[in-house]
Amino acid sequence: MKRRELLKGAGVLSIVAVVLALCGNLGDAADPTPVTVLITYHSVSGNTERMAQGVAEGAKAVSGTSVVLKRVGEVGADDLSSSDAVIVGSPVYFANMSGEVQTFFDNWSLKFSLFQDRKMRNKVGAAFATGAAVSAGKEFTILGILGAMLNNQMIIVSGGGGFGASATTGPDSPGIDEKELAAARDLGKRVAEVAAVVKRGSLKSSSPIIALTAP
């Protein structure tokens, strides 16, 4: 008799656990985790700015995402510390990020004091670049940006390409075409999605766990 009652109790608890799990999933779908994605860039010709706008469009497509779009010179410490994800874009200057973008990263330590206490730790990071020629150094530029993020213990995400999104903007392919914009949107969308997953997991890990046990 006792065994039958125990089995019955265990069965009820199993059903309760399944219902709770389903309710949790439905709650996530109905009430998406709000995230803030900072998209910042340097642009002289307007090409990198157009890519940044494409990245923003992709991020905004994810429910619950707030997007902050600024040039690197306009970004302050509060913009960085309040963001859940940061996507940085740069033109290629001699196979590297522009001086303005490099100064932006230097300021994480020299001006904003973010590096010393690892205040960017576990935020999601990604990069995009534009360059005149096919082999102008876009991947080197993206990897340089990602390297700075890794040094700050950020979580790196790709999308729109192997390392990030990029565009060729020289005489043979002037401006940003629709395929390149699509890659930018893909990058923004994936970063927003991953940022929501990371933030949701962080919130759950800090919530109390209720254990259900059979009598």
C-alpha cells in the first residue's frame, strides 16, 4: 500500500514538474528577456555607418531588444556598463581598425576604468568591418576588435560570416549592397538572441531553486 502511494505521489510530482517547465517556457515566449544592444562605429565615407544601421535593424527584429546606435566618440562609460551586448564596426585602415576605434578601446581602461574591474565581463561582443578591396584586411580588423573584447572577458559571437559581418566598398563594388546588409542584419539578430539567452540564464542562476521530493 505504501509503495503504491509513493508511486502515485511521484507520478503527481512528475506531472507538476512538466507543467511548471511548460509554463516557464511559455512565459519566456510571452515575456521575452529585455536586453540592450550597443552598436558603435567609426565612419568617414558613410559605408560603415550604413552597415551599423543594418546591424541595428537585425537586433531590433528580436523581441524585447533595445538598440543604442552611436559613433565611438559619442560612447560613454554608462553606455557600455548598461549594455548587455556591444557590437563594434570599423573601416579598414592599413589592414587594421581605425585609430578612432583603437582609441575607443583604449578608453575602456584609460578613461572609463572598465578594464581594471572587468566590468565588461560576460557581456556579448561582436564586430563588423568595411574595406575598399576584397583582401583589404577586413578579417584582421574584425579579429583585432574581437581580441580587445576577449581581453575584457566578453563572450564573442559571430554571425553574418565566419568572424562577423563585412562589406567590400571599393570602385569595383561601391557602397553597401543588399547581400552585405543582410549579413549585417544577421549579425545584429544573432547577437540580440544570444544576449537574451545569456541574460536569462544569469537571472535564473540567481533565482531560488525549489526542490520537489516525494513523501
